[in-house]
Amino acid sequence: MGLFDRVSRVFRANLNDMVSKAEDPEKMLEQSIIDMQEDLMQLRQAVASAIASQKRTQQQHNQAQTEANNWQQRAQLALQKGDENLAREALVRRKTHTETATTLKTQLDTQATQVDSLKRSLIALESKISEAKTKKDMLKARASAAKANERLQSTINSLNTNSSMAAFERMEEKVLQMEARSQAAAEIASSDLEGKFAALEASSDVDDELASLKRQLTGEPEAAAQLPAAGSSATPPKDNQRYVDAELEALKNQLDQL
């Protein structure tokens, strides 16, 4: 294949592609209807012209036939008058008009066939145009729906769903991390609070031991420094006054140690 053929093919391919992309279905449908209506108008003109020509031929045929009949009558009249030469001349004229009428009759038959054919073509084209007009609105509606759907899909594709979903997942992970940190901080705060109470309890135990040691050094009875346990079944001393005083003194000691 020569270079010129290759360049020509590439040019035609690109041109066809450009034309195909430039063809808007809605506009092309309207233009097709316009073109068919122009063809219909031209065909109607052709039918009208053919019918007019047929009528002229018919008139010419009738006139030639009339002239032939007239010369036939003249030839008969000349013979009746005994003028054979004049009769012969009349028959020559009759023959000429008869041949003309015969030729016109043949032409008239041909024209009649052409007119019938043009009329059928006219009826067929009118039917096609009527059908095209009916389909045009439906096709335009379908084309509009297809364009709208294409624009919608293009818009959806331009949203970059994958990127948006990835960003959504990252934010979800951040929220989970924030919740985890919040729970950890709460656990740490709770642990510190428990530690403080544990330290207070340990300090209280040390103070109790220190007080007990002091009583041992001073010789104070150990039982008098402590309150009896709640619900204890120990029997109080017989001397209620001495028992109350001992309990009061133990309570004072405990308050001093706080």
C-alpha cells in the first residue's frame, strides 16, 4: 500500500469519526424530517408536471385524431364531387394526422405509466414521513433520556468513590483511636484514685501500729485503746461507769491519731 493511500485512509477515518461524534440524534432526526419533506415537495412537483404533460399530450392526440377524421370526410367529399386528385391530397393529410395521433397515443400510454409510478412513490413517501414524524418524538425522548443517564454516570464517576470511601475509613479509624485514648485516660484516672485510697488506708494502718506501740511503751492496756468490733459478743464489765470511761478514752485516742 502506497503512502498516499495510507494517508488518505487515515484522513477519511478521522473525518468519519469527527462526523460521527458531531451527529446529534435529536438534530439529525429533525433534519431527516426536513429532508424528506423537501423530497416530498419535489416529488409532488414532478407528479404535477407529469400530469400536466400527460394532459397536453392527450389534447394533442385528440386534436390529431380530430384532424385525421376531418381529412377523411374531405376526401369522401372530394370523391363525391368527382375530384380524385383533391381526394388523394386529403387522404395524404389524413395519413399524416393519423400517424401523429398514433405516436401521441404511444407517448400518452408511456406518460400514464410514469404518472402512476410517481403517484405510488408520492403515496409511499407521504406514508414514510408520517411514520417518521410519529417515531421522531419517541426517539428524541429516548435520546434525551440516554443523554441524561450518561451525564448522571459521568457525575457519579467523577465523584471518585474509592477516594471518598478511603477517607471515610480513615476518619472512622481516628474516631476509634480517640475513643481508645479516652477509655485509657479514664482507666488511668480511676487507677490513680484507687491508689490514693490505698495509700490512705496504708497510712491509717501505720498510724494504728504506731499508737499501739506507744501504748505498749507507756503501759496502757491494749484492750482499752481499741473499740470493740461491731456486733461483738464480748460481755461488758460489771462496772458500767468504768466501762464507759474506758470506751471514751479509747475514742479520744483514736481521734488524736487522725
